[in-house]
Amino acid sequence: MNDYGHDLLFGTFVTPTSRPVHHAVEQAVVAERAGLDLVTFQDHPYVAAFHDTWTLITYAAARTERIHLTANVTNLPLRMPTVLARSVATADLLSGGRIELGLGAGAFWDGVEAMGGRRLSPGESITALEEAVAIIRDIWATEQRGGVRMDGAHYSVRGAKRGPAPAHRPNLWIGAYKPRILRTVGRIADGWLPSLQYLSGGVADLAELNKYIDEGAETAGRDPSDVRRFLNIGGQFSSTSRGFLDGPPEQWVDELTDTTLTYGTSGFILASDDAATTELFAAEVVPAVRREVQRART
């Protein structure tokens, strides 16, 4: 049993497509009414069919009262960290402390370049991510004196004014898969936000990938349990089992419970743009997984 010591969180992963813009927002409303904890939106600014993620998040926050919201994950190469910090803090203030920050070092570089961003190597993108995280947290640190300064390899900030301070300390969750960036997650992030579809070996890959995060945390003097482990998931509900997360709700309960207990995953975010799927997940899977995990741990 692997336990990083976090209560379970469940949410949805929404695609901000060119269907009526309100559809994506309505999915946040559905998720809240169903009792989920979190709603997240893809962020691919170079996809013309997608609406702007952070605009959607702010509008969805105005349509909801309890659920937390974030990008899954924010495309850092196309968003200046000083401005992103203020955008997140403002949305957090307006929503009463319900905004988190999912962050990615970058991918799909042809699209990034087409939008005016710089193409970075994997190593450069990780360095840029580390610099950006430091800048974002410094912008939020209004209790500190003086302006924010960073003379980095990718970002130069020369005395930027701090603030506004967010309503709560937004959690910073990073999407990552390779050893170097996973160690970075362990050193600087509040959580890890990978997608099951990008794990070539399925959930079994989590065992090895968790080790890199643990190593990074330990080298920074952190407890590995400081880093929450999420997993973006997808699947189908059906009457018979046809594979992992492809079967009846009770199969989903068994598989997500096992993933939690074996790998320490404490947050599952279901890719769903369909209200009925979200409601079934929230009603029949989520409470049963919570119950089974609690039973196993007591």
C-alpha cells in the first residue's frame, strides 16, 4: 500500500471546443451539482477550435459556488508568468479562493511557434518552468518588501510590483512525464498532474514515475507526501468489461481503489464533456471509491 496522506479529490477534464461556448461552462455547473471537487479545462491556445481557457475558467467560477477550477494544464510558453500570476490571483479573489494553477512546460511546439512563442528544447523548457514558478510565487508574495526580480535564462523581471495576493494559496500542479522534470515536480510543485493516455504501460508506470518525484522532493528537503499525485483518466461505462475503465461502475470502483492504494494517487480527473457520464461517475463511482479506500486504510 502506498499512501501519500491526502484525502481523495475527484473532478472532470473539459475540452473548450468550438461547440457553443456555454457548453464548457455548463459542464462545470454539472460537475458542481454532481458533488465533484474540481473542474479543469484543457489549454491549447494554438487550437483555433478551442475557446480561451482562462476566460472560460473565470466565467465558470462566476456560474458556480463551491467547486475548484484550473487549467489542465496551462501552456506556459504562451503565457507570461508575471501576467499569469495576476490573472490567477484575480480569478481566485473573485471566486472566493477556488482557483488552482495547473502548469505545463510546453508541448506541440509547432503550434506554440505559430502563435509567436519560442521553441524550446526539453531542458530549456524545464529551466523556463522553474523560473516561471519562482516568479509567480513572488508576485503573490505581497508580504515581502520590494519588487520581483529575476535575471534568468528565459525570463528577466526587473522590479515588477507584487500583487494582488490571491484569496488562498493556489496549489501549483505540474503535468510531466520524464525523469528530469519529475524531479523538478518533487522540488517545487504542490502536485503532479499526468494523463493516463500518455502512460505507455498504463497505471503500472506510476510506480517508477513516483520514484523520480520522491527523489526530487527529498533532495529539496521536502517530504514526498507534500506532492499530491493526480491522474487524468478516460473511459467508458458499459455493461461488460472490455478493458481498464471500460465496463460497469463497480469495475471502475475496483480499479480506481486499487490505483489509490497501490500508487498513492489521491485525485482522479475524468475527461468528460457529457453531463450523463459526469453524473454517473459522481453518483456511483466516487462515493464507492472513497468508502473502499477508507475501509482499506482503517
